[in-house]
Amino acid sequence: MIWTPELASFLEDAPWPATKEELIDYAERTGAPMQVLDNLHELEDDDVAYEGIEDIWPDYINQDDDFFYDEDEEDYY
């Protein structure tokens, strides 16, 4: 299972919390790339509800958050 920020972004608006089957259904309905579907199929087959993409890919960083921007540094340039 290989995730990238681009692939994970297809699940940002998923109906969280969601089970594996609900995520697969959502990805299919929204036209997510096949790699997203392949990654979801590789999840364990339990009925656990995932609270967000971070439960699936712990290293995910929301692209809306800018962790590299420092407001204080703006004055120096």
C-alpha cells in the first residue's frame, strides 16, 4: 500500500467515520484513481470505522496546513 498526498486527497471529503467498504464505495462513486481503490482493498477486512485519513495513513499531512510557513520569517525577506 503506497499513499501519496495526492492519492490521500481523494479521501479528504469522504463521509468520516467510515468503514473499509464505505470508503471503497465513496472512492468508486467519486472517480478516485485505481491506486486509491487498490490501497483501500489492502486495508484489513474488519468492520472498524476509520475516523479520518490519518487512521489509514498516519504520516498524512493535510495539504491545507502549511507546516513550513513561519509568519515571523516573512519580515526578514
